Amino acid sequence: MAFFCAFTLIDSDNTYKNLTIDICKRRKKLLCDGLELEVFNDPNYASYYTEINILDWARVEYGQELSDFIEKSHTPFDILYDLAKNHSTILLNGDGFASCRWGLRVSLANLNDEAYILIGQTLRKIFNNLVNEFELSSQEQ
């Protein structure tokens, strides 16, 4: 931490800081492209990470019924496990960071740019599977 503090004193024009923020914003855009979503505003956004709330996503795209279905029939761990086991993608749950239980935390500082569109596409695929599962269960009722 002392190194970063000292570097901030040297970088008086914030060139490095602004470059880092631009990289993270670009990666968030790539993630959202993969999710097939507009770049979303996160009030707690710290540039180097973002969080995707699965229940909010379901509610916005399909309504409260899908959100309720996901919450009743799955856990956030189910999604994280699917990502890890079937797609070799590791994300963290948001509640470990004093956020919501259904938030999936994505670091924007650690991977190559290309990884973020793939993470988004993978999450979209899992989300679409949840939608299909919901639609099938609705037809059975």
C-alpha cells in the first residue's frame, strides 16, 4: 500500500489513475456486451469491480415472477458453482462484501479484456437456462 500511496504523490496529473479507471470502464462495457445489457450504473461502483444482481436482472428483464422463481428454486451458490464447474469461471458472491446475497462480484482489474465478454456471455447463457427452466415450470402448472 505504501508503494501505491507514494506513486500517487509522483503521479500528480493522475495519468496512471485515469488510465486504470479507463481500462476498468472498458472491461465493464465488454462484460455488459456479453450479458447483452446496457452498461448499468452501480452506486457503489469502485471502478475495479462490478456486481451483477441476478434477482434484479430477472426482475428487470422478465418481471417479479422470474425473480421469485430463481430465489425459491436456486441459491447464488448454484450459479457460482455452475460457472466454476461447467465454464471454468470463478466469481465471488456479493454478500461476502457487505452487499446483497444475489450479487455476483466481477473484478475488472485482473484479467485480459477478452475474458470479460466471455464472462458476460457465460452468465447470459446460465441466465437464459434459468428463464427456460421457469417457462417450463410455468407450463406444467
